[in-house]
Amino acid sequence: MLEAIQLTILVDKETPSNVLESYTFSFKYSGTRGDVGTRLESLSLDPVGCVADMKTAQTARTGLEMIVRRLITLSAFL
């Protein structure tokens, strides 16, 4: 299962150690690891602290849109 994805914004691709911003998308699942019935329960965006509940397909879509919009808004301040 996918636990997290990190998005890193660099100042210059030639100097990857010079990180401007970094965001981590963390995934939480219901059930136990390896269980066939395991489903995505929530998605959180750190360091923003935004959490999207994934109980239904509609709330999953709405939650993902909310997180992406917040990320776009935060990136606009660059």
C-alpha cells in the first residue's frame, strides 16, 4: 500500500539540495495491511494539516479537490 508521496519544489534543478517547499501527502487505510477489503480512509497534506475523509467516492473527490486547491493557493504565494 502507498503510505505517502512527497512533492518537493526546488529553486534550481541543478542544485536539488536547495529546496523551496516540500509537501507530503499521507494515506491512511481502513483494515489491516494485505486485507482484500482494505480501502482508503483519509488523505492528509503536511505541513498544511489539511485532511480529506474518503468514506464515499463523492467525499473522496471533494476532499482531493480541496487539497489540490489549497496547494495551488499556497503555491501562488511564491
